[in-house]
Amino acid sequence: MPRFHIDPNIARARTISTEVYTSAAIFEEAKEKIFAPSWQFVGDADRVAEKGSVWPFMLLNNYLNEPLLLSRDKVGGLHCLSNVCTHRGNLLAYEPCKSSQLRCRYHGRVFGLDGKFQFMPEFSEVENFPTEADNLKQLPLFQWGKLLFTSLNPVFPAEKFLCEMMQRVPNTFRMDKLEFRPDFSKDYTVNANWALYCENYLEGFHIPFVHDSLSAVLDWNNYSTELFQYANLQLGIAKKGDVCFDLPLHSPDFGKQVAAYYFWVFPNMMFNFYPWGLSLNIVEPQDVSTCKVRFQVYVFDESKLNTGAGSGLEQVEHEDEEVVENVQRGVRSRFYEHGRYSPNREQGTHHFHSLLAEFLG
């Protein structure tokens, strides 16, 4: 039997081993087996809106720690590149800027904004130079509306992870019109393993016990979960008279009082669509018992802010933090190794554990 096994029959299955939340070795292993092959959110196109824009960033800071940059070249092409000079490994861009090229401040090597090598002083006598290896590594870049995603070692195309969400979100929700709001965005440090935070998100079972404000606006009896290959959807239905989406006739959800679309994309991205916009939550592992959760808020209709299921998000976050931090303490107990699943309420957590077992092997 594989090291981790989740019975596909949820009624028979036991939850994944607590090693996943407590083992430093598995935490390290997940870097290459789970996070490097997956697709990660890297920002939005507005950050490099103009030709000559360069925006450096660290992919999953304090975990993958991969220096990358977004650039828009002179003909408007958008690129995701390694931010590491191919000469001696110096970082190229230190901060967002406008430039016609990327010049290394260490020894003067020059690259175009498309990552192609252009010039290197004192290298005229070097044989077989330049080669393809002297160009910057170009990573795949997937764009949905303004949102940008990349993968360090893609096993599958981005559509394999994102397609169901892209098809389901109503086309009246203009992804290209979303505006990033730093005043509503925030980072939270949570003293729990990243996977515990995700599995808490993946079930609405705890809502009536933990979140009074959500219970007041969501119809828990009609709360449902739909599973896809590398994603899932929790459909939040509003109580009568509360704020919901105005859905077009062709929507598969037409006639339902949808308060929120809660999409999770493996392994660590949560897309919370509300009538006012999107709260995109990225769970970033820090160490085996700590994660950072980045709330990136994009507004579509400001008139609907602070209404319905999309209001009071900070309070909900603090309530979730308290729960998962206590679970992190609990899973270290010598008396706990596995639990069981509610077949009607914990399909999302069972699905997540199945994917963890698959990717960890």
C-alpha cells in the first residue's frame, strides 16, 4: 500500500496521516512534489501595464523562494522570467521599475525584457558563447482576465486546474474590470500547517459552529460541494432576501440565490467570488506548523461592499485561525492519528486528502 492512502469511498475512508501536518521531512518534500508542479498566482497584469515595466517578486517567499519577475517588452509582450543572471547568479531586478532592458549590476550582463541574452563585456574570447543557456529561463504564463499564474515545473496546463472555475463564474462578472484594492488586502500569519488551513476552508460543516455572521446570511441546508479533478466549488446560497448574484439565464445556477462561489484550486489557492468582487486567498507555507495567508482583494462593484456573505471577512478569518491553530496542537497528540469524514459535509476535505496522497506518492 502507498505511504499515504485515502479510500476513494468517503464512507469508508479515514483522514490522512497526521505526519502531513507534523513532519518536517514531508514539509520539505511537498516543495517539489506538490508546489513546483502546481500553478500559482503571481499578481495581476496591472502591475506591468506599460511597455518597459518590470516587477520582481519571490514565488512563495520563505518556502519555494524562487526569484522571478514579470516584464512587458517593447512590443507589449508579457513575460514571466527568472530574476537570476545566468553569469554568476546575481538578482537582476531589485524593485519594480521601467526599463528597456535588464542589466546585471554585478558584471554588466544585459538581457532583453523577453529574457534573451544581448551583451556581456569581456567575453569576446569565450568559446561557444552565447548559447540558449545564457538566456533567462522563461516560465509559462497563464492569464485569466487580469490575473496571472505560473508554474515552476508544470506537469499539466493551467486549464487543467482552472477551467471549471473559469466556465462557472458568470460572464456578467467582468474579470478584466477587477480593481486591486490594497486598502482591503491583508496578510495573516497562522500558527498551523498550510494543509490544515486548506482543509478547514474545504468544508462548510463548521460554519454553524464557528461563524455566526456567515450563518446569518447563508442557507446552510442548501450549501453544496462540487468536486473537479484539481479544484472544487462550494456554492453558498443566500437566505431569502439577502444579497446574491444577478445570474443570466444561461448560467447553470440561474434561479438559485447564490451569495458566493467558493472555489479552491489545488494546492493552496482560494477564490471567493461575491457580488462585489473577488477575495483571492493564497496559503503560503512558512514552516511545518506555520503558514501565511494573503488576502488579495479585487473589487468589481463597490456599491455592494460590506454586504451579504462577502462582509466581515476579517472576523471570519480570525475565527478560522483560532480553530486551525487549536487543531495544529491537537494533531500532535499521541492519541490522535486519523479521523473519519461526513459523507454529506466533508467531500472537499476528502478530495484534498486524496490529492495530497496522490502527489506525495
